[in-house]
Amino acid sequence: MSTTETRKAERLEKHNILVERVNATPFDLEEVIEAAERYANTPIEPELANDVQARKYRQVLQEFAKTCGEFPAPAEPPSLEKVGVTSEKLAKIDELSQPPIGQIASYILALAGVVESDQWKKTAIIVGDCHGASVGTGEAVDVKVSAQSTIKPFLFLYALYKGHARRKIAGFEPTNLPFYNDPVMQLEKQAKTAEHPLNNAGGISSAGVMDCDENDILSPILGGDFQGFLNFMRMLTGDPVLNVDPDVFHSEMEDNPRNRAAGHLLSQRGRFDDISQGPIAVRNYTLACSILMSPRNLMHAGQVLASGGLTPNGRRVLPQNICVPVLAAMNSFGGYNKQAEMTQMEAGTRALTIKTGVAGLVINIDPFRGVYVTYGAHLDSAGNSVHGMIAGVLLNRMLASTGAMHFSLEKNDAELQEYLTEEGRRLATMYLTEATQAKKYAETYGDEAARKKFPASDPRLWRLHRLDLDEAMAEANRVLSTILGFLTHHRERVY
């Protein structure tokens, strides 16, 4: 036997002794520590080290249970009545939160269509507790719009439900990149998976758990396992006719080079078993974003997450252990690269368990307390609903757990005004640039051609091109002052 083989055999023998100690019954933490110290100079395989650590942790929990009792169960979730939610309060908050600024997600042509209808003027707020009760207000409570990114927590949930390892789906750290970007798309970084489950690359990674027949995806019975995901969402929302909007799906598939690149790179780096799965994952992800949901639908799905996997009648449909990472992901990147600012304004020092989408939906979950969903189509520069942001400041004050630390009302007003003023200036600049380009194009090719070439990101676009930048900013700020004055005037009545 060679010297190398002899050393390997000695290591294996020592490892076996340590394993025997670890597997001793009854489990004795001191013996394991003594054995580990005795062989401290011997390299330990990572799997064995992790096993020892897991057993130590389990022993600590057992000792804790003996001396201190089990970890306390969560308190009984409060009812809407106990929290003080009424339709009158929600109507007032909805009225206060009408967005003075914002852009429509016109880069998705099917969403740009709201500019031509009255839908861009409609808003909604609906709040539900963990007992199945809900209160809603606004014209759009039952209006179905495409889920867009509000579906990402549920894609992640479904992937975990199907038994896929969280770390294989995506990393977990927030990023300051926009939702459409990810380190996996930065070739020099050679990232093997998406950085976060709630950006586009993370959503595509989650959607990769579904198989899908490319030739059958929009038939009456959707092909492959996408039907399974659709049924999963029908179960969570309580809506048996929940379905995909084919117009939104085709509109997004026609112009999604970044998502296609992310799918290809995820395949190439080994996220999927077969390189052909990348395009299928992108297709499934786009189908999921194109599911039509009303604020009420999304609120029902949120009630299950808020209850840790229980339906309002107490039936367990999901393990709590897969709800926790989904809610934690919403805490860190649900509002994209505006998450920290949103958390500070809306939730103060507690977590803001939120997910926004560019169609205008926002879902906010307070675990073991309830959920609220807002709708407003006007977005800020990060792709978050401005209506949802303003409403969230008031809703979180009303619904947050007792003892949560917040800004004073005066400081909250100042922070909100600063945010809206900054967004107003940024969007006014964008409007002016976009409108100037459209005007030049119209001079050559006519107004109709210009409208098609430059779909309006805001219904006010076609009159802003007649304003100079200072006037556009002044107009935005006049509206801001009116809204914030109204907010301050009615603040005490809301609370």
C-alpha cells in the first residue's frame, strides 16, 4: 500500500470513529465536541462537518425545549374589525393616493393599450385578514390585469413546492440592478444561477421547473406542467377560470431579448439539465406573467401565504417551510432597487413584505396578520405603482403590528414629497425627451405613424411636447402640492 493510500485509510478510519460518535444514541453533545477536538488536525469532509453542525443545532433546540419550552406559537391573527379596517377608511386612502405622476409600461404593447381606455384612471385597494374576510374599494377591485412580476413569488413558491432546492433556483441577496438585469447576464462574472428569485432571471429560473409542449402552450388545455402551475394559482386564488391573456403573452414574447438571453445563459451555466430548457423556461415565465388576475384574486392568494400555507378555513395546502423563503425574498427585493426606500417610508423598521408588477398591481403581506393589494397603472422609474407607494404609507400605518417603529407623520410627509418630486422631475424629463422624438418623427411621417412608433408612456405625453421642461416640472409639482396638502388635511380622519 502506498503512503498516499495509507494516509487516506487513516483519515477514513478517523472519520468513521467520528461518525460513530455523532450517531451515538442517546446523542451527547459533549462527546461530539470532544471527538471533534481530538481529531481537530484531521481534515474533515464538508458533508460530515455539515452533518455534525446539524446535529449540534438539533441538540441545542432539544435542550432549549427542555429548559424553556417550545418556541412560542404566533398569536391568533387579528380580524379586520379588530385592526380597524373599514370601507370608508380604504376609500379615503384610495382617494388620497391618486397618482399625480407616473408612466405606463408601454414597452409591453399590450399594456400600452390602457392609455386608449379609461383603465389607466382606475385604482383599487383590497385588504384581507387570515380568517377569510376582506374589504375593498375602488373601481378596479375586480378588474383583471396581467399579473406581471407579482407572479414571481408564486413561481418561486411553486418551484419549492415541487421539491427544488432554493439555492439551485437562485441566490438570495438583493441587488441594486433593475429587475431586468442580473449578474448571470454579465459574462465576466460567470454566475451559475440568478442572484435573486424575484428579478426576471430568478423568475425564469423558477419557471424552469415546468415542462411545456411548445406546440400546445395556448390551446384550451395548456400543455405540459404549465397547466399544473395554472391549477396551483387557481387553487390559491379560488378562481377556477383564471387564465392567460394571449395578447399580453404574444406581445411580451415578440420583444424580450434580455429574458431570452437570461434563459440561454442559465442553461449554459448548468441551471437546467438540458440546454433546450432555457427557451421553455422563458416561455413558461412569460405565460405566468400573462395570467389575468384581479386585485381580489391576488389578495386571496396572499391570504394563504400570510397564514403560512393555510386556507382561511384552516386547511393546510402548503408547508409553512416553503412560505418562509418566499416571504423573505419579498422582504429584500419585492420593490426592486427601490425596496429600501419603500421600506423606510411605508414600514419603518419592520420588513416590507411586498411585490410589485408593471401592470400596476402591488401585494403586501403581513405574516399572521393579513394582506393588502393595490392597483394603479402609473409607475415610478423602478417600475413600481405610484398609487401603491402612496397608499402603502397609509395602509402600513393602519395595518402594521403593534409597536412597529415609524417616521413621525411630518417626516413621512416630507419623505413622500421628496420621493414624488424627484420622480416627477425624472419622468417630466423622460416625457419631454420622448415627446420631442415623437414630434420630430411626426413632422416627417405624420401623427399616426408617430403614435405607433412611440406608444405613449403616459396619457399626458401628447400635450407635454408643447411644454418646455420647466413648465412640465412646474405642472407636476403643482399637482404634487395639491395631493400632499390633501393627504395632510385628511390624515387624522384616516387614522
